[in-house]
Amino acid sequence: MDGLRVNKKTETNIKLPLSFIFFGLVAFVVAQFIFLMNSGALTSGAFRIPEVLMGAHFLLLGWVVMVIMGAMYQLVPVAFLTPIWSEKLGFIQFVITAVGIIVFSVLLGWKINLTVYGAIILIIGILLFLFQMIMTLKKQEEKTILTSFVMAALLCFLITISAGLVLAASIAFGTSFNYSAILHSHILLGVAGWFTLLIFGFSYKLVPMFSLSHGFSMKGSGVAFVSYILGLAVLLVSFWTDFGALASVGWGLLWVGFTCFCLDIREILNKRLKKGLDRPFVFSLLAIGYGWLIHTAIVILRMFGVQDEHVWSWLIFLYIVCWVMFSILGYLYKIVPFLWWTFKYSNQVGKANVPLLKDMINEKLGVILFGVFTVGTLGLAIFGIPQLSFAVTFFLVVMLIASIGYFVSIVLVVKK
Amino acid sequence: MGLVEKVTEVLYEVIDPELGINIVDLGLIYKVDVKENNDVIVTMTLTTPGCPLHDSIVGGVESAIYFLDEVGKVDVQLVWKPAWTPEKMSDKAKTVLMG
């Protein structure tokens, strides 16, 4: 047996990912509360008022970005077989980013002309994160398609925050430039670039792992990567040239990329050995289906020339919630129990009876919560488009209750 | 019972916490060698490179073997070649996973 020995320590100090994840959970609840307080504005489609922007940034930066950062601190070392470059830098980066997100989001809601100062703190935190990840990935011995997805996602993130800083500066100092193009680039690269490419990349690792799949090809991954990147690039050009036909091509390319990714995931699942999949993981898989449906809906709307900003705003909402947020909600039900299990029981393996990972979290409660999130989100979209205020408020309450329930269910893990 | 058999037996106590199956039935143990001075060398793999349970399972193998009083040093060699395949699983493990 001449196999290469690979005994390497890949565990990260769990305080680092958990710090990000718990900050994210609090921000998640705060965002839902802000949305509920502004249900009238949401119903009327006023998505760009300061209070809604504050809620959106608590959701996207405070919840999604922080949870992704935390998850990456745990997943990158194990998926890329390389330790985090500097855990100390990780903790410093956590504090700066957390302060930056709070200051930036609160200023967005209350003193929008001062947001640039919050943005500067936030960007320092994010740049430190990007530096940390690049230094970590540089040490990876064998680069894979997963590396390409993650590197491209990090690049999109860098451009997103740069565009965000320009937007904040324009509000503070009133500089004149193509505001609309920068705003659209900021949203596209933040949502479709950074989030989607990252979920693609890690799904190629996590889906086979959680389903114990074997003998799959991932033959669509290259096309998925190139097509999605091309789609993003074409859409960026369309924003800056205001050339509508290019936008249709761009969305079409994103659809092709997403479809190739879906076909790969389908093959992985078809070749799985574990027939009974964990429910939270199934929820993340459903998010992939929702993501494909949303991409398809966007292509169809482009084909029929639907330009209604209200409809597009709700589509972006569905993209963020059903695809990005639901993926994270499901995966977090796997990641947090793993982190806590590692901390509490890892050194007892082989010595005593230790619980299984699925014993660490209440899966039944998770199924209920995932159901409530789905109903809440669909209710918001169905009643939000025709602007039925009472129903929108009701479903915002549902989302707030679900987010508190989710927060509690994760906290209960660390009580075990 | 020889030391190789004893070591293999205690490895049945090391459970993959994600799958709930012991690592011997999963086919993760490739070889158990015992030197003249009772040092033990275990050559093993995981179902996939980049398994998050990497350190826990390797540590678990060491702990389980050190339970045996007569064992000297334990060296766990984790290898990716040959790669794990489902055929390496026991029938029992296949039944648990695939029904």
C-alpha cells in the first residue's frame, strides 16, 4: 500500500466559526423585526427607503455574509485540506466586521449621509477576510473546480463591497456617476456572484458527503462555472451600456450555468449510497430547486419583456430567501451540530459512547421551522405583489416567529 | 487472540458519527500491523478526502487502540490511495445505509 499519507490537523478553533454564526443568528432575527416594523413600505414596494435598506443589510451582511464567513472558517480547512492561515486574524476580523455591519446598517436606517464611515469599517473587516482566505487557499496543494468557484466568489465579493463603498460615498458626498449601473452591479455580484458561486462550490463538496455518493462525474461543473461567470460579465456590460438585449443573453447564460449545476447535483444524488437523507439537508437541496425555478422565471420574464420594478424586486427577494437563505438554513443544521460535537465529543471517540451528529439537533423542530419559513416566504411573495398589506404583515410576523424559533433551535445545540 | 485481532475488535467501537456505522464495517481500515515491540500501525482511509470528521476519527482510532494495555505506540496512517469504494463496506453496513 503506497498511498500518500495525509495526516494533517484540519480542525479550526470552534469559537471562531461559532462567533460568526451566532452573530448572524441575532442579525437574522433583528432583520425580520425591522421588516415587520416596515411592513407598509414593503407592501407598497418601497424597498429603497432607509429603514428597509437597514433591514436588508442586517439580513445580507449581518446574517448571510457572517454565517458564510463562519462556515468558511470551518469548511475551507476540511474541504481544501489546508489550515486557516491565521486564527488570530480571524478573531480580529470578526470584531471589525461585526462592528462595521452594525454601524453601517444602523447608519443606513438613521443617518444615511454618514453610512460611508460605517462602510469603511466594514470594508476593512471584509478585506481582512478576503486576505485570510487567499492566504489559506494559496497553501492548497491540489487546486480543484471547488477552488475556482470559491476564488471567483471571493472576487465577486471584493467588487461588490467596492461598489457598495462607491454607493455610500455618493450618498455622503454627492459625487456624480452612473449610480444605477453601480447599484445593479452591486446587487448582481453580491447576490448572484458571491452567494451563488460559493453555494455551487461548497455543494459540490457537501452534497456527495452528506449523501455518501460515489462514482459521479461532476461533468457539468466546468460548464456551470464558465457559463455563470460569463452570464455575470454580460449582465455587467448590459448595466453599463444600457443594452437590454445583452441582459437577456446574460440571464440566459446564468440559467445554463444553474441548470448544469442542477444536473450534476441530480447525478450525485442518483448515485448516493445513503438512501435516507437528513431533513435539514433535504431542505438545502430543495433550495437548489427553488433557485432553478427562479432563474427560469427570470428568463421567461425577460423573454416577455416584463419590466415592472415591483415584480423584479420580489424576484430578487425570492432569489435571496428561497435560494441563498434556505440553502444556509439547511446547511447550518448540519454545520453547528458538527462544530459542537467536535468541541464536546471529538476526543471521546473510541473511548466512550458518543452521540451521533443527528442526535445533537432537534430535526423534527427543524422540519416544522423549514415548513413555516417556506409558507412565510411564499405568502410574502403571493400577497406582496398585489400589495395586500394585512397579509404581508401577517406573513412578516410568521417569518419573525420562525427566525426566533430557528435561533432557539441552534442555541439548544450548544446546551447538549 | 493475537494483538492484530484485538486491535481490529476495538476498532469496531469507533463509530462514524455522521453515518452511525463503525469504521471497520464501513471498510475504512486497510491494514493493521503490529511490530515486535507491540507498536501498532493502522493504515486507513475516509469515505472522501476533506471529510470534516478527519481529526475526530483518526483521534478515535488512536484512543481505542490505547485502551489495550499491551500496546506500545500507535501510528495511524491516513491514505487516499487506494481510494475508498462502496464495495469495501460489509454487507451489514450496506444494509444499514441502503436498506
